[in-house]
Amino acid sequence: MRFSVKYLPTTLFSLKDSNATNSGAKSLFLPSPYAIKMAVLNQAITVGGDLEQLEEKKSKVFGFIRDAKISYYIQDNSFFSVNNSFVKILKPARDGGGFGQTVAFREYLFLSHALEIIFDIDSDEQKEYLKKYLHKINYFGKKGCFFQFVTYNDNPNEPNVTDFDAKRLLPGVLQEYDDFDSKCSFDRVNNFSSATTKRGKRVMLIPVQKANSSKSYSIYRK
């Protein structure tokens, strides 16, 4: 069973690869499944008041979020403009006293068209729970990377951003995306918990090709 939700990016997007260092980080092209599910959790807690249900052992509502399989559809003629930037960030001082300024490399992406995020789910109850909060999300990735909800679709397009299969060699860009581990609990994704987080990893093929580039930007087209 599938449904999808469309979001239109309204600002530049940036989401650092979790394997990157703090000083130099390329951005993922799309919000990761992990980031999307954390955004749903945030709405479920702050808007829905579901914290107690999420904290329960073997929580059904947490399972609704964790177990959704996420894929994507990128419209034809879409393009991604990847802008290279050097920004000032704060990092802990080496002497242990406060923070110091340093320069870091970051990428900020302009997405030309709405992004369709597709959810593969098991039940109508799971769909209704996710739909309670998905339209309330207004950013993914770094704060300030705003997305505008457009619509739900119960008959989504077939995903064209899929998990990489070495037996099917197709053109595109490979990126590694984080997801919730299949056995994770709310405690393991709670920022205020001492439990360690184990993230699932998915290598995904994005069907775009580089069309133009310079020292300050690169253009990828669908």
C-alpha cells in the first residue's frame, strides 16, 4: 500500500552526509528517510502530544513511523543547482574553554520542482497516522531549509529514486542515506536519551546527470 506527499522547496536545501566531517561536508540531494521520520516525530510530539505513546515499549505509533519505507519521485525536466559555499561555524576550542570560529565547506541546493515523497505502508491506520502530521512539516535538513506542503496523493507515481542494485546499472548519482534501523526504539532516536543511535544505511540512485559546472556550482538535470 502506498501514498505520497508533495513538497515544494521554498529556500535552498542542505543536509550534511552523516559520514562527513564538520569542516567539509557535501549535501545530500534529498531529505533522507531518517530526516523525514524525525520531522514526523517532532510534529507528533509538539503538535499531537503523542510523547507518552511514543515512549511505550513496543509502541505501535512509533512503529508506524519507523516501519514506513520511503522512496522518491523526481519530475522530468527537474534540475538541482548545487552551490559551493564557505561559511563560518563554531567548534569547541582545543583548550576546552568555550567555542572558537572556523571556516567550513558546505553545499546548498536549489531544487527546481516539487519533490514527491512516497511512503510504502502496511495499513490504513498507519497511513492515517502519518497523514495527521506530514502536512504540518515545514522544513527538512538544516533549520531554515523550508518546504511547502502541496498535496497528498493516494495513487503516487512509481519511484524513480530507488535503492542501488548492482545488477541494474543505470545512469545517475549514488548517495548514501540514513534511515531508522528496523529494530530501533524511540529511546534510541531521542536526543535527550543516553542510548546510542544505530542508523540504517541505504545507497540510493538519483536519476540525474551533471549538465554544467564551475568552481562555485554544479547543475544536475533529470
